[in-house]
Amino acid sequence: MFSTARALVDRLCAAGHIAYFAGGCVRDLVRGQVPKDIDIATDARPEEVQKIFRRTYAVGLHFGVIVVLENNLQFEVATFRADGAYLDGRRPAEVHFSSPEEDARRRDFTINGMFFDPPNDAVIDFVGGRRDLSARLVRAIGDPAQRFEEDRLRLLRAVRFATVLDFEIEAATWEAIVRAAETIGEISAERIREELVRIFLTLLALDARRCEAIQYYAQWSKALKAELTPVSSWRRAKRSVSGNSSVKPSIAMNRPRPVVKLA
């Protein structure tokens, strides 16, 4: 996958454009891990991307996102952008194409806001992502309250990243999460469920007694006035999973108050 993504960057550069790996894949590369997928950010407009690559389709043309099909793999190629106002707590009403730095500063957390320049083997970091990776911190880019007001799902994403990476949540970011916790009901139960399942599956794969992230989740849920299964249930579920039984997380969502349990 890396070599194919690198070839796509090379083709964009050969056509006179700037192109970098972007987002979570850069976080994984800096940590010495193999990314599950690679996204590409570029100054090429969507119509230019479609001219450069033969097999493409638009998944978010309004947001400048084109999927490129190459070597039986799919890559999202997005034009650098800055976001307009968020009116629904999920996505911007409008965007305008911009610079790499502006694109980085619109993203959620510093650890996800870096770029990687493959031809020069260089990490481009406008937001302090490398510093926070070294410090094992999940920190919102810019004003945390604004980041969470823009997209309420980021409240759960912060907890998920702390869980998956075994990081701490930076103090100001955590305070903003607690203050905004009850607004999670403004987004769909389906989006909440998807994030919770990813958190739960990670917790089941870890020793909950040593997982600091479960403390974040418990505190966040308390702020939301949710009912939590005790930690002992996580341990029982973990043992059941180890024994190959059919244990899986199930979530019943009743806005504005989620009820979370293992079944």
C-alpha cells in the first residue's frame, strides 16, 4: 500500500502539484506502525485529480474528496481546504480550498494534523503533533470548545484515541469534553454506536485494570449521566472472548441518554 500511495503522490507532483500523506496514517508512520489506510492531501482541485488518474469516483465532491482506485486499493485524495461554519454539529456548510497549513488547522487533534512528504521523507507539522505523540497526549487543535462544537462526534473520538493509543487527554481538551458531553445527543445514534463499538472492542482486547482510558470513558459517561456496566463486566467479557464465546458489545441508544451494556 505504501508504495502505491507513494506512486500517486509522485504523479500528482509530476503534474505540478503539492501532495502529502495526511491524517491518521502519518500518526501511525511517526509511531513506527504500518497504517491501515493512507489518505492523500493535495493542492490539486477535484477535477484535476480526476484528469490525472484514470479510475476515480467522487465521494465528497463538495468537500474536495476523490477516491482513486489503483492496484486494487482505494485512496482518498482530498484538496487542501478550510471549513466554513458548522450548522449541524457534524459537517461544514461550505468549504474553500486553501493551503496545507490551513488544512491542518481545521482538523480535530494534533496527532491527526500532520502531513508526510514521501519524496523528501519529511514530516510536516503545523500543529505540534509530534510533540504530543512523544508526550502521549490527545490534544484538540486550537480552541477545544470550538472543535467539539463543530463536530460533536469528536467528543467520542478523543476517548477512542486515548483508548486505542493508551494516551492521556490533555487537560483543556478534557475540560471541554466534560462541558460539552450532553450535546452528544445532537448527532445520530448510528454514529455514536460506531465509535462506542470501536472503543469497546479495544477495551476487550486490553487488560481493563491497566487501561487508563477506561477511566476517561467512565468519567465522560458520568458527565453524560449514562449507566455503565461495572469494570468487572469488562473482565468477564474479556475472559469470555478469550474462551471464544460469542460475546459482543451491544448499545441501546435512547436520546438524550445512552444506555450502554454488554450482552
